[in-house]
Amino acid sequence: MFIPDISGRPGPKFQALADALAEAIESNELKANSKLPPQRILSYRLGVTVSTITRAYQELERRGLTEPKVGSGTYVKDREAEQQSFYNPITTRSGIDLAVCRPLLLSQQHHLSTALQELSLEPVAQKAVLDYYSADGLQGHNQILQQWLSKKMRSEIDNRRLLWTYGGQHSLTTIVQALTRPSDTILVEGLTYAEFIRTCQHSERKLVPVRMDDQGIDPDDLELHCKRHKPRLLYLTPAIQNPTGIQLNDSRRLKVIEICRRYKIMIIEDDVLYCPPENRITPIVAIAPDITFYVGSFSKYFAGGLRVGYIVMPLHLKNTMEKALRASCMNISPLMTDLVCRWLRNGAMEAVDNEIAMELKARHRLFNQYFHQPNPATVPGFNCWLKLPEPLTGYSFSKQLSDKGVVVREAEMFTVGRYPAPAAIRISLTGPSSRNELKTGLEIIKNEIQRSS
């Protein structure tokens, strides 16, 4: 039985006892879920009244260190378990999740802790990030983003063309709301990002799919639809196509730009998905800045919970975009953008980028042990596009895998309108937190394919 020493402690005895027990709990001398001594026994051993012990135990409970259990006594709280319970998501997906596409958490927690400690020592910064601003944001934040993007794109970026957003999805919604009206036509790749499809459906924009092949979007079919539908926008993911992973080559990108210029169509270049450093190419916005909206996000390059993105926009549409941003959220939280800028400035973003790239290579090696579908146009990003043998379809096979405890994305989720859905599934290599879990999921998929074909 633990009996604390309260001799020599100043103040009321109940306070001295509470402090002594609190120190024992914090130092783990009194472990989580351990029972405190019965009040009468402790009263006798310390030579104090029972009411003193009662007040001390009440003080510990007030501090959140203990909890009374009726008929049993007072116990040290398991604060770690309590905290884990507090931060559990309301909705969880059971089984092996090969559907969610997210950066793996590697050293990000350390960088978050460091950045918050730095911020706690900077009163000027604290006051700034807690204030209220226009859509323009803070000057220093824009300068850091401008310098980082200019280096990344190997092209000087005017910081007046930058707009902070709450991630890629918010960027896309803002652009669609700013530049189109209900019933306007937007051209998209036949297989495209599912949430963009939902955005356009919800806002009553008309999506027209453009044919794709193993090299990406087909320029001839793009021109055909430009003539036929008079679209306002073209949405595409040229650096790493979602869901197929195809990268649009230089020849096709130049053809796409030429067609869009000729038919006066603005381009939304979605570059949100993580692309390994060795596969990064000059974005379309660096070639055609006057007709391109470039959408980037740190949610896929640093941490999924970091809902911070940005738009690089044509300068002549700055006022239009700022009005649309104010209509959706007034302004972006300067606290979140400040954290991002600290990581851009101190090298944390680059360090995490390299860590993700290394882990991703290991996971692709694991994937290739089970499936090997070479296509020189694809990029080894977070996702792998797996074509299925007959008679399987993406929809039926995803249901089959779900029954086995494995969750994937079927091709049908990415199809636009009546565009024919290929027999395929999208597998996210970064959904599982461990390689062993990924390996188990891949084994199940391979076994189910062999059993069904």
C-alpha cells in the first residue's frame, strides 16, 4: 500500500496530501488504474482526520487525476486510455482499409510539437494568427508560399496569384462556384476524382467525360467535345491521374493547352495527389499561366488532418476568386497557414516528403511481389490501379473483398455519366498503417482473384 510522505510540505494538510499523491501519479509511482488507500487507513497512518483525506481525494478528482467508484474506492485514472477514447473517430471503417488515400504519419508529430513550441514563445505571431483577416491572408505567409512554389515549379510565381484554401477540395469547389453557373458544362477525364464529380452534381454543373487511353486524356476526343459542348472548364490531373496513376506526357499536355486556348477554355490542374520527387514534372500552370488554375494541397504531402491548400490563379481573375473565397469561408485560418509556413521554412516539409517517398518505394516493391502490370506512363504514387480478369467487375469484386474484410475503390466510383467503367479497382498502399497489414490485404486480393477467375 502506497503511503505518501507529507512532512515538511507547506499549506493545509489536505492540499499537501493531494500534492504528494499527484506527484506520485505524474511520476508513475502510482500507476493507472491502481487503487488509493482506503480513507480510514490512510487517516490512521498519517495521523490526520478522515475529512482531511476526503478533501484531498476530492482535490485529486477535481484535477482529473482520479475517479471514485461506488462501493470500491478511489482509483488513478487511465488518462492515456481516456485520451485515446476522446480522440477516436465517430465513424470508423473495419477491416483492412485499402481505399483511403493519405500520407503515412512518420515524423509529422515531432514537427508539429516543435512548431507549436516555437509559436508559444512568439507573442507577435500569436497575436497575428488569432486575428481576423481578409481573403488575402498575411504577407509573410504569401511570401513563403511564393518562394517555395517558385522553386518547386522552376518558374517565378507572382504572389498576387496565390490564394490559400482549406485543402484541395475547397479549392475545386471555389473555382467551380466562381467561374461557372448551374447547367454550365465542365469537361473531365472519363475516370476522374470522385469528390469532384459530387461537387459538380451538387452544384448542378454538367460533366462531360473525355475518352482516356493508356497515355491519359485523348486530345482528339477533347477537341470533339470542345466543338460540341462549348464548355467553360477542363478539369484534369496531369501529374498523377486519379485513379489510374497515369502521367500526361509533354506532347499531350501541349496539345491540351493548344486546344483550350483555341476554344477559350480555362484549365483546372489538380496536382493534389502525392507524386514522388523523381517523377515530378513542370506543371501546366508554368506553361500556360493565363488559362490555368493550379490546385495544390499539403493534406497529401504532409498530413491528412492538415486542411490547407492553395490555388495559383490567372492574375486577371484575382478579384473574382477572392469574392468566391469570402462567400465560402471569409478567410483561411492564419494559425494553420502559419504552421505550414514554418514547416516550409525550416525544412520539415522537405524532410517528410523524403520520408514518404522512401516508405512508398518499399510499399510498391511489396505490391509488385503480388501484381505486376507495367505501364511506363504510370507514376508510383499512393494508389495502384489494378485491372481485373474476366468475368470480374470492379463493383462486384469490391463487394467480394469487403466480405473478406478488405476495402478498396471500384472503377465505377470514378466514372462520369455513361463512360464505360473498366474492370478495375484502385488500391491505396498508404491506407494500412503497417506493411504487414498491407501485405495481408494484398494476399487476400490475389487469392480472391485466383479463386474467382
